[in-house]
Amino acid sequence: MRCFPSNFHHIFLVMFCCFFLQAAHATDWPTFRGSSRTGIAPDTDLLESWPEEGPKLVWRSAGAGRGYASLAIVGDRIFTLGDGPSTASDADEYLSCFDRSTGKPIWHTKTGDAWNNGKDDWQGSRSTPTIADGIVYVITPHGKLIGCEAETGTFGKAVDLKTALGGTKGDNWGYSESVLIDGDKLVCTPGGSQTTMVALNKNDGSIIWKCTVPEDRGAGHASIVISEIAGKKIYVQTTASGAFAVDAETGKLQWTFPIEKTTAVIPTPIIKDDLVYFVAGYKRGGALIQQVPGPGGSVTSKEIFPLKKELANKHGGVVLIDNHLYGCADDQPIIICAELMTGEVVWKNRSTVGGQKSAAIVAADGHLYVQYQNGVLALVKADPAAFEEVSYFQIPDSGDSPCWAHPVIVDGMLYVRDGDNMFCYDIQK
């Protein structure tokens, strides 16, 4: 057992042992938006339409708690974060583990105070766990980075991104990033001008490097994605100040794409080869950036097209399929298809099946799985030729609070979380 050194003031548990979870499979979903953070599952031979009542319900379970964290799935277990789960005796925040085959609770571990800031609909946990080498990593809304043994739920104390690293948020909605595990590095975004991004040694917690973006407004809600330019690994992230890129080896800042201050910057960037698609909501818009090799092994940026307001996306996320972007228009029940290289909107259509407000999207096998805020889940063709909602159903007992947790597809199963409730649907042909 190894812990962060004492100069961090806090510790979290990191254990290396033979573990019930086998090495991550291609079909695991070990972090937010999947292992590659694209929001696209590799599954094939999935249903091309659903019965009126929806696909077959395999199981329903409770105990996820209040909040909007998505589900992380590795091996035979599911992990998520939530406040006051029905399996607990208080309203505090818990990291919970469930059996993937049945949805039955296995363990839950208290991680701290609930997040009660803001309006009722804004409250609750929102960081999707990341699982690697038998450890579950999560950041609480209060900025506590926690490492927890995935088998039992045992963990040490948290590292406070604010007090230990000088991190700040760029809005009042708390931290929601899913940490990146890259080899022996744990990389995350405390935010602000002291430690905008940091790489820690996941084995002992020592700081490998810090990256500072001058005058950064604070952490947003996106998770770091990996790109490679001329053989150099680059981390791309967004904060309240816009997008930026960091040399994965040294932590040196490579380029920035600044934006005017807005309410919040939430969606995770999309990477394709040397391209970065950056998007934010609140009428801010989407832009395409090209990463270019620069002098001395550096990487610079070139704007392909500037922010286009019609591409704005608040928090439902965007997926890229065959050079076309799909996402909802800001937080409206309007799905947009746009060309990646030009940002030109190919089609833009409002839900025809009763979907309301924002839509979280995951894709697989030529279709979009569009989960609207009011609990309507629609199957939409990922086709630039036309918008077609093929099938839909209402998630049971949904609609009282926003359905903001992104759905997950693993091994032909569609996993949905709505607050304390979780559902598993068989979507195989």
C-alpha cells in the first residue's frame, strides 16, 4: 500500500494487487464518454428500432443517489457518484459500486458532504469515476480528489485541489471532471492561474509537473483528451477561459484558444488527428482548431473556423461520426448535424417524440442514443442526409429532475441513470 507523501497533508489509497477486475477490455467504459472519451461505443449488431415500450429491460436498480455523474463500467462492476443514495442512511455524498449483471449494490463509501449549492436542479454530484489498475478515482464537486480500492471501497483521505494545489472553479457549480490516467500519470485540472493542469504520479502522489495558463478563470467541466502531433503526445482541455494544449511529457503549455467569459464551459473537446473541436454553450458556439508542429518540437494552433453560435452545446456533449458532428442546440430539444471541416449545419430538427430541453448523446452502430432532459430516450439515425427519430421510450419514473447523466453502451447493453435509479436495457438484435 502506498500513499501520497505527508507534504500533501492528505492521502488517498493506491493498492496494486491481484484484483477481481481483469485488464480493461475494449468494451469496458472506464471513464466519462468511454475509454477514448469520444462518446462512441464499438458495439455492432444492435437493434435498428425498438418496441413501443422500449428495448427489453434487463434490470432496474436503486442506490446511485442524487446527482448527474454518468456510469463507469469495468469488468463485472459499475461505479458512480451520488448524494444521499437510497442505500445509505444520510444525505452525504457516496461513491457506489454495483454488479453489472444484476444491478445489485455491492458497496458504497462516503466521500464527503453533499453538493447543495445553487438551485435544486443544480445540486448533486457530477463527476463520473475513472477506473484503472483496481483503483476508482473521482473528484467531488468540492474539489476533493479521491482514490478508492475498487474491490472493497476502501480509501484514504482526499487531496484537495483547491487548498493543496491552488485550484479554482470558473463557475459556481463545483468540479465534475473525470481524471485521466495515462500510464503512471494521473492528470486533472484544478484550474486557475496557480495550477491549471497537473500531472501526479499515481503510485505515490508526487507532482510530476504543473501547467499554468496565465489568468485562467478556473476549471470548467470537461475531461482531458489525448492527441498526438508529430510523435508528441498532447493533452487538450478546456476551462472557463477556453481551450488549451499541454505537452504530456513536460507539462509545458503549447497553445491556447481564449474565449470571452461565459456562464460555464462544459463539453469535452473532440479530437480527430491534428484537429480539435471546441464547443461551449450559452450562445458561445463551436470552433475548429488545427494543431501544427512548431519550432523546437513545440505545437502551435491554427484556426480552421471561429466560434459559430449556431453550434453551441451546453452539457449534452457532441459526437463525431464520419466527419459530421451531432449534438443538441445549446440546451434545446433540437438536434444538429454539422460538417466538421466547415461547421456548416447540414440539418437542424426539433424532437418529434416529446423530448424536452437538453439532450445527452452516445453513439453506436450508426445510431445516436439521445437522452432528453425530461427522460425521453430516442433512437436517431446518425445520417447527414436527414433527421429521423426511429424509436423512443420514457425512462420509468423520470421527469421530476433533469436526466443529465450521459447514457452508456457496453456489450450490447444500454445503461441509463436517472438520479437514484439505474436501468439496463438489452439493445442487441
